[in-house]
Amino acid sequence: MLKLAVFDLDGTLKQVRDPYVYLHEQLGVAEEGNAIIAAGMTGQLPYEEWLRLDAQLWRGTPRAVVEQLLRADPYVPGARETVRALQSAGVQVAIISAGLLLHAEMVAEELGVGLVFGNEIFFTGEGSGAVVSGEVRAHVSVYGKGNVMAQLQDELDVSPAECLAVGDSRGDIPLFEQAAVSVAINPNCSEVAESADIVLPEPDLRPLLARLHIHAPQLWPWP
């Protein structure tokens, strides 16, 4: 019986796969951002430095603008309903993201999720005057989600056999390895699909509940 469901955020609950690329594009710094991403992906930058360089491109941007852009990223169809159904069945839900904690907390508040992990960006100023400072604190690296999930399992006294993990990218494979049931939604490469127990080929969570009844009988029957 499932006790814990862990979702990636970007490309899983929300449609945009990479929030850093998205913000770079929306804030007019895509060219500079692409150079940072290229260096980060080749391992030339420690992860927190990679995040800091990203955030420094946004320095001075009002917090309200960042929040507005993140809020404009649509939910994947079925995201709200899936989370609600799991919670109604007594399954705890967590979000573990290598993206922005700010975004994950916004989503968690909207969906009623109490367990949230992501990377912090800091702001200077108060209220409507708050702007991006360019400083960050990294908590979840690209391939570090599995470690975060393992720590959460220890804290909640939940075993991998009682867990579901849902993601879309290579960075989510470590989540899959910590769960009895793994779901790849709109996987961005064949490796992700091959690592999952259930594959949803489209960016749509609506088919998931019907596919879970074998693993989570408390979800079945589902209208």
C-alpha cells in the first residue's frame, strides 16, 4: 500500500521542463543563461555556483515579476486531481525539485502539499520593493533528488516499497530508484522511460490513477 508519493515539479506537475531556461528567456538573458547552463552540464561549475550565476542574471528583478512568470507556467492536465486523489486516499505527497523552492512552495500552497524541497533564491527589500539579490542556497542538485527522498523516507519511517515517484527527466531516475512504483510522464529521453514502471507518453497525469490500482488499492475504484 502506498504511503508516500513524490513528484518532481518542472515538466511533471507544471508544463515547463526547465525553470531556469524559462526565466532566462522571459527576462531577456537567454544567451548569457545558455552559456552558464552549458558550463554547468559539463561539470565545470559546482552546483551552487551554477545556481548563483543563473540568479545573478536576474538580479534586480522584482519578486512580483518572478512570481508572476512562475505562476504563468501552466499545470499539467490532471495534476490537481491526481494530488487530491492521493491525499484523499491517505497518501502523503511531497514535491522534490532541482528547480526553485519559491516555485515549489507556490505550487504546494495551491495543492495543499506540506512536504517541499527545492533551491532557494534570495531577495533584498520588503514587500512590493523586494528584488532578486543574486544569492542562492542549493538543497537539491540535478541528480540529488534520490538522496533527498531517502532522507524523507527515514524521517517519515516509510520504506521504498511504500512509495511512488513521478518525474520526466534523467534527474528523476534517482527518485525512481527509491520507489516501488515509478512513473515517467512525457519522458524527455528513452533512458527515463526505460527506468520507469509506468510510462505516460503525453504531458498529462489524468491516466495515472487508473494505472495505479494494482499498486495502490486504496485508490480503486476511482470514478
